[in-house]
Amino acid sequence: MKWPISFRLTAFLGRLLYRLARFLILMIGFTLLIIFVVEPIIRKPSDLECSKQSTIARQTLNSFPTFASSDVFFRLSGSSLQNALNQVAGSRLKTNGKVFDVLEVDARFGRPAISMDFCAANARIPVDLRVWQIPLLRLEADSLLAYESGRYVQEKPIDDAMFKIDFRYNVQKFRLRYSWWEALANWFPKVFGHIEQAMAAIFPSMTVPVEVPASFTVDLGMKNTEVVEFEKLYLKSRPEGAPKEIGGKVTLALTIPSSPVTTYLDFNRPVFSPAGVWLLAKTVDQIPASGPTSVAQPDRVPVEQAETWYKKAGNGFTNGAEASLWINNSAINRLANRIGNLPEASRTISVVSIAREGNLGEIAAKDDNLGQLFSLKAEVPEDNAWSGTAVATLSAAANDRGVSLAGNVNVTVNAKIRLTVKGPIGGPLSVDSNVAGSATTPIGGDVKAFTQDVAGFRSVYWGIDLSCTSADAHLSASGGQFEGIPIKYGDIKAELAIPMFKKQVRPSIMVDGLPVRIALAQQTNGTAGERKPNLVAFAPSVPGLDMTFQFGDVQQLNGGTEISTNVSFAPADAATWSEAQLAARVKARDAIRVVNFPGERPPCPPAKPSWFSVDNITSDDVAKVIEILGGSIKTEKERLKAIEDLSKLDFSGAAEHYKKSLESQVQQFKNVLELGKGQLDKVGDELDEFRKKPVDKTFEKLKELNPF
């Protein structure tokens, strides 16, 4: 009997499946037997990467036995790395080859889980493998983010230096994501460890570049204006307890030249721990030529030993923030002393008058000869008539609050003033005189760091907040005489109180809050002894990430200044900044530079009164004075009337010869006027007679009129 074709086909398939099942059972059994036999005798898979990173940690901690012995460190927690990797969920494994293209092989990453240990940052990433969009296998990759290399980047001398770290991303193990596989891996960890490492070899290494600031700059450059109010002009000196009467104001421009002082960070290799990755550095005056040198052949370091090192080094620094920046007060102290040791030109404040209002006062002369009928006025002749310098000398010292500075400012001032004398008749007469003097006043302040929101970004600032003070300069000049008139003025004295640092010096940016662009999926070519890329490449879901710091409060911790911060990551539209984005960043950075120290500043102490005085105003030749002042009157009649009116006044104690001089001047002017009138009448009569006489007698008449 011949069976139908369908029955025969079914029987064939049944026998084939039976044999295949029997083969699989035998193979699985044989494989398990081999695994069972091999497991006890083979070595545990070596973790060279962990050994290498432990060696790096040991070498770093040899340089910095405690984190507090470093000058600066950055810490980035595992949670912040978790946030970063969450942004690349949905990335794919890109296959190369025609077969994979035909099969439409697609491997897509799920959401990773980050864990930190003393070797590196570890990530367990689920992978779903699809063929023709049909789910085929559930896989899982154990990957590792470790330090590869570092270098310094500074395109221009005026740019901030950056330390560019290349973290290497490696897949260490690759496994099936099924419970039976996990059970077998637990039973036979050595064999399955080797299998999973071998499966991971299909993945190439990748680098993830991250940039961190490698320089901090402080600049005390400042342009300020201060207004000095002057009391009325005094004779001899300012009386004790005299009421304040403002006579005029002078506006001074105070300029500190821009002299940026930069300290650079010489980074060591990072240290990984459960609390995060730590970047430790010492401060240097010049940008380092290269990054940390490569490590020697790694030694096997037990995890327990690495944990002991870390606990000793990081005692007191772990906190709940996602990241933190710590600066040793000793490093700030060295930077402050560098500022104090700048060349004198960089520590010199220029003082120039730029505007004036009113005058410096006016007084009545009190002289036995001149009486009180003369006044003396003092004023600034022009806007830029005053100039001076203030040279600061500073030294720094660390304390519980941070770092403080103290020192002195040596001030020298040259001021031109104009003295104007005005008598009871005639116009005013002026003379310019230069007064000069100096002062030394103590100054002090603190190095302060703070965070502030500007233009939508929260940045870290620091600077030297100098307490406001006043430089009380004593000015003087010898007396002299007014030009063209015998009136003398005595010695000039002045007290000039120059306000200093009434307006705070503007702080500098320490770390700006602008986003940092991190490019993803930079595949390495590898070196000898490392795996090379082959059929599989990583294709991230986004070309890059923008990392932004949200800086928090500033506090003193373990002898330094700590700034805690949270970190956010956002997908970027490109691996690098576009020209438009770069222009926007420059504009934003210019905006965030303009800040002031926060909080209320203690009120400045009241300034001492500023004033000028003249010892006296005298004349030994009163008659000459009257003659010169009267000479400015246009007509003789007006001059006579002015002197007659003057002679009738009460001179309030003027000398008797002053009165006689006036009376003599009155009589002299009267004689001149009377003589002048008689001569004019005689000349008029003779002219009338001349008109009536014949022409032939003209010559004779002219000879008669000619006195020569």
C-alpha cells in the first residue's frame, strides 16, 4: 500500500526533527559534560581593564594621598552618568556586510543601568536583536567606561584652557538575556565568563570625549568714578567743629588696569569609586605641555585594597550632589599672593578728575592793609586738572572663612587750583597754583566665590572683594603773588579724602554654566594588543549630548571651597557646535561676565571732610593795587566815582594809610579831570579863532600851537 504524499512528508519531517532533537540533546549533554570537566581546571577570566584602572588609581593616590592634598578636584557621580546614558537609549548596532543587509539585522539598545566601582563606570545594557523586524534574541551587554587619555586644549592665549579627556567605552561581556543562560553562568562562571568575553569581541572600542575647565582667571581691572565734596574755602585752616558747608564737587575717575592672573590645572589620572569619578589636579602657573603619562604594566590590585585607599583619600568629601567642584584654600592663597606680587604698574590705580561742579569756596580777605573789601575764590580750572596714582601692596593668608588679603595703598596726588582775587572796584585777577601731597591707607578684603543666574545660566564666579576705605591725602603748596598786581597769597593747604573701592571690583567667571557638547560614537582604530573594529559598529540615537551644570551653593569644606552642582543632559542636534551656535555662545558668555558680588555690603565709613585753606592775602603797596584795579575802569569819571564811593565806606579795621591812599587817589583823579577840562576849553577857543583868520596866517598859527 502506498501512503499519500502528505503522510510520507510528515513522516520525513518527524524523523528529521527527532534526529535533530537527539543531536541537540547529545550536543548539549556533551557540552555540559565538557563544561563540567573544564570549569574546575580553567582560570577565571582575567579583568585586565580593572587591573589597569586600579593601577591608575594607585598612582594617582600616590601623588594625592588624600583628596584634600590636591589643589582642585572635580567629582561626577554615577547618577549623572546614568542620566547621560538614558539619553542614548534607542541606539543601534550597525552591521557591515551584504548578508546582514539582506537579513535586515537590527540590534537596538534599551535603557542601561549604571554602577560604579573602584575600576570604572559599568553599564549593563539590554539589546534586542531583530531579523526582518521579527524579534529573534534578547541579549545583554556589560560595558565599561574607563579613562583612556587626556590632553590640554587652548586655541588662543586669551581663551580658557580646557582639559579634554577621552573615556574609552568597551563591551566586556555579551550574553543571552534568558533565565536559563543566567543560571548556567552562575553554575559555571569561569566557562561562561570566557564565552561572554569572546562574544563581546565583535564590538569595537569607542571614545567619548569630555572637556572640563583647566584654568581659572581673576582680573581686578576696574573703572570707577567717585565724587569728592569740598567745603568752603578757609582762611589759615579749618576750624575745629566747623559746620559742613559744601562749596563744590569734583568727580574722580579711578582705573585699575586689566591684569588677568591665570592658574592652570595639572590633572592626574581619574580615580573611580562607588561615589563617582574624581579628577584631581594641582595648580601651576603655565599650561601643562601634555596630559598625564601612560601607566606602566598594570599590577593585580585586590578590590579590598583599592577600597581601603579610597576611603582614606576621600574621607569627608562624599555628598549627595550629582557633581562637585572643590578648590583648596592653599591654592587660592597662592593665586592671591601672585596678584599681590604683580609688577607695580599692574597694581597702580590711576586717579584723574573728569568733571567739576561749583567752586572750592570763597572767603573775604582779612588784612590790615586791605581790610575785608577783597575776596578770594578757589576753583578747579579744568576738568582734568587733577591727577594721581594709588599703588596697592597686598598679601594673602588663609583662614576659616577662606582667604583674606591685607595691605596698604600709597596715594600721591597733584592738583591744580585757580585762585581768583576780586576787589571792590575793577575786574577779578587769577593765578594757578599746583598743590601736591600723599597718603598711605590700609586696605583689606576677602577672596569670595559664589554662584549666580545671569542670562538664563547659573555660573560660578570669584574675585577679591576689597573693603571700601578713604585715602586722606594732605596737600600743600607755597604761597605766591598774583601776576601784575602787588597782592600776595599765603601757603595753600588741603585735606583731600579720596573714596576707594566704594564700588566693588567686578568678580571674574570661574566656571560658566553654558552647556558642554559631548560628541558620541567616535570609533577607535585600536592599537597593538587591542581589539580592532570589525563587522559591528555603534550607531547612537543622537550625534551628541549637551551637558549643563546647575551650580548650587558655595560652602567651606575640609580647608577649601566646595561648589555642589546637579548635571543635566539633553540630546544635541550635531556632534559639534554650528557657527550660529558658537556666535550665540560668545554673546551669552559676554552677558554672563557682567555681575556684582551678591548680598548687602556693609556701609562704607563716612569720609572725612575735604577742604582747602589759604594762610592769608596781603599787599604792601595799597596805592598801586587801587591804581591797577581802577585802571580797568573805562572812563575817568567812572573811575573817580568808584574811588569816591569806596573812600566813604567803613573799612572795618583797615589801616590808616589805606584810607589816605584812597583819599590821595580821589584827589589825583580830580586833578586829572580838572586839568583835562581846562586844556580842552583852551584848544576849543583857539580852533574857533583859527577858523576866523586868513589862510596866509595859518603857518604862523600852527607854529604858535606847536609846543616844540
